[in-house]
Amino acid sequence: MSTTAQDTQWETHPVTPDRFEDFAAIVNPTGRDKHCWCLSHRLRAKEIEELGGGNRETAMRKLCERENPPGVIAYRNGEPVGWCSIGPRAEIPLLAASKLIRPVDGVPVWSIICVVVRSGHRRQGVTKHLLEGAIAYAASRGAPAVEAHPVDPDGRMDTTMAFVGTRAMFERAGFRVIGTTDAVASRMPRLVMRRDL
């Protein structure tokens, strides 16, 4: 049965332990043992060892048990279709210590690290609902602002680096450019974009 755009039901929820398999269906649909589990930009190897005994999946499961789960899942008609890694910058060790993506000011922002739309669901408006849900999640936890560090490509970007997002994508979600970083993705400089809440 097909549904029209008006019939589509969207929901976004934090990735709590009971939703971990939905998260896995988005970020690791093939079930590979050697997989990022969205930790590459969040934890150092030492922290993965401490949290998950060196197992990335276990470490991510432990993060999902925390007061601020490490992101949100977007659902379309009950099916998990998108993932956004978001959390307080201070709780993301690699970002908090980054020499390339430094804080612009003293605002205790929440940061978006990664945006993934499940294969087969891309270019269907998922990102809009995913970002709205991520922003609402941050706001519900008292975040004063949300930041992202996308690139501004002339055309389509390399899919291996697409997780950082694009300027246009974040502008559509109400973010504005407030600076640049010393980091690059696909040989393009990464911007600092912010949405105040």
C-alpha cells in the first residue's frame, strides 16, 4: 500500500537501549564486525576499550544507556530511516579536545557529528525531519544552541564524507554560518553553523 506525503507519519526518538537495533539497521545494515558504529568521531580507542572492552558495538550500547543518549533516530511510518549523532560538545571527547574544530565562544552548544539516511530512503525528505527531531531533542535537554560542521560543495559530494552534511542542508533547518574550522572533508573546509534555541 502506498501512502501520500500527507499520510506519512514521522517520529524521532533518542537512541535508548531499546532502540539500538533500529540504530544498527541504519548505520550497519550488513552487520559487519569491523564497523564504525558512529564512534570514530566521538571516542578514542582508549575510551572504546574502557567502555566496551575494545568492542565498538558494545561501547555504543553503553553510550545509549547514558542520561543523554548519543543521538536520535528518525522513523517514517514506524520504520527507522535516519540517524543523527548529537550531544553536548563537552560530552564528546574528540570534539571537545579538537584543535581543528575549536569553540567559537563560551556557549555550551550541542554538536551534530554525523547525519545518516538509510539506503533506499535518500532524497525523500528524511533529513528535514531528522534534523528537526535532533534540534527538538537538544532543546528538550536544555541546550541553548546546536552546532554543525558541514561543507559547502558546488555539487554532489563524495558519499564517504557525506555524514558531515552540507551548508544548504543545515540552512534549510534554520542554521546560520558563524565561522570556519581548520578541518576539511572531501578536501573542502568545514564551516561552523549554529541554530540558537
